[in-house]
Amino acid sequence: MSTITIYHNPACGTSRNTLALIRNSGEEPTVIEYLKTPPDRATLVKLLADAGLSVRDVLREKGTPYAELGLGDPKRTDDQLLDFIEQHPILMNRPIVVTPLGTRLCRPSEAVLDILPKPQRGAFNKEDGEPVIDAEGRRV
């Protein structure tokens, strides 16, 4: 059983790059495609607390019903925002990664490097070609 979990959206380049960085450390994480299997409210609240994030910190605007639902209104409570995330999981920003070293919203993808228990095993470039890890496994 893996000690790393990624709440992943395979349609998201940042999420794919984060997953690839986890795998480049030699780990095979538990992959939860949160659009198919959203975290329940208690899990989401725990993820946010463990990552030190507010509900607003994890809201995604682009490509979501954020504006139509009026989620930018500061009068919306955390409970209301959580209700909307439960109804529309696409509102949850991604990827969120949980490891023995912490929980993090990995935007940019290389933020995952701070919580991976094992070092990178070789060079890694993002999908767009941007180098992140050199041949010796060090951050570029």
C-alpha cells in the first residue's frame, strides 16, 4: 500500500506533471481521480486543515461554474463553499498530494518535491519541456 495519495485530474497538465514527479522518485501513489471519486466532506476538510489552506484557497475559478454560482461573494461561508465543492468537484483545485511529510496543493507541480520522502531518481522535464530535475536528481 502506497504512503502517497494524489487527488488527480488526468486532464490537467499540472496534475500529470505532479504525478510524474512522484513516480520519478520511485513511488507509485494511490491515485484518486477526484472528479470520478470526490473526497467526502470530512476528508476534504481534513485535507485543507493538513495543508493549511482555507476553503477559498482551494477553489478553482477557471473552467468551473465559480462565477455562475457567485462564489467570489465574500458573504459565502466556508460551509456553503464546501457544499458547492461537493456538488461540483471541478471546483476543487488540483492536485492535492498527501505524503508522510505533509499535505500540499501542488501548484506549481514541483511543490510536490518538498513533501516527497524519496529523492528524484533522474532527470525530469515538464510536459512543456521545462526542466525541473537534472540528471543527478537535483532541482534545476
